[in-house]
Amino acid sequence: MVDTFQLQMNEYLPLRDVVFQTLRQAILKGELEPGERLMEIHLAQKLGVSRTPVREAIRKLELEGLVIMIPRKGAIVAEITVSELEDVLEVRLALEELAVKHACRKHTGEQIAKLQKAAAEFRRVLHGSDISAYAQADEDFHEIIYKMAGNRRLMQMLNNLREQMYRYRLEYLKDKSSHAQLVWEHDEIVNALEAGDEEKALKIMTQHVERQKEYIIQRLAKKEEV
């Protein structure tokens, strides 16, 4: 079990909810990896709390599908599955396409400049080795497109989906051979939006999401073969 995460204190939340959010983020970010055992005593000591809020948090994580209970083994971080990936990316693609359509029609020059800056920042962080920074820069890029769309409800739905996407995004970004393609796709999306070319923007965005899906499915298939 990795020891990189810490209790994310929040004075407005009950301790059980703070523990739940801390463990949830650790799973989504890959700090607690698929297949890893969640031992109540160890987690309680790590977070400086009693076993009760840890036990309650694990139950909630099980309800979310992030944790599964194995007889005689206990709580295990749920594996990333192909069916879950397909469900999440199907919804993401539909929402991203809608965001791109609106962004093509509603964007401002200032927003395009911010998107260009975000694309450049993504390119810059790829020279480092911090995968979390890669993921954050990628999220920042897409969030600007959501804001360009000018639809609050759409942005809310995409942001809610973002956490479910985090584990998959990290898996994809671990593959350095994909980075040049990602940079190219970001740049092409920026160019298409700036030109108001809805057809091209949709084509690149679809490719952007589908390529991620194909890579992760292949990666999961290889894990199953081992």
C-alpha cells in the first residue's frame, strides 16, 4: 500500500465523510491501485483516525463500485473493467461533442487565447515526469472548452464525469508514446474551434476520445493475459 495520500481535512464535513473523500480520491488518482487490499487498521493508523470512519468509508466506496468485498480477504480496490470504461467514455464522448458544437459557435477571442495557453501548458508539463500534472493540464484544457460552450448544465455534467474518468486518464497518460499524438490533437482542436470548423472539431474530438478507449482496452487485455 502506498503512503503518499493524507487525510484531506474539511471542518464543514463529518470525519466519516472526510475519510471517504480522502480514500475516494486516492483510488481515482491511482494512489490506491486496482486489486490493492484496504486494511482497516493500516488505513486508520495512516490517517490518524479510528477504524469506524474507515469502515464506513469503505462501505460507501463499495456502493460506488470503487471497492469490492472478497470473502476471507476483505475490501479490495475494484479493477478497471472494459465494460465500465465503455459506459463512461460513451457518455463522455456524447457530452464532449455537444460542448464542441456550442464552443464553435459561441467562443470569444479571449477564450481561444486561454485554450492556446492551456495547450501549451499541457505540452510543457509532458517534459516532466509527474503523471498527476499531465492529467491536471489535460483536464484544464478540456474545461476551457466546456466554459466556451456556455451551457452551465452541460459543464456540470462533464465535471461530475471527470472524477469517474480520472483513473482512465491516468492509465492513458502513463504511455509516453501517446504524448505526441495528444499534443497534436489538442492543437488541432484549438485550430478547428478558432476557425469555427465544427465538422473538423467534432472529428478530432471523437478521435481524441476513441484513441484513449482503444489504448486502455488493449492495456486491460494484456493484464488479463499475464
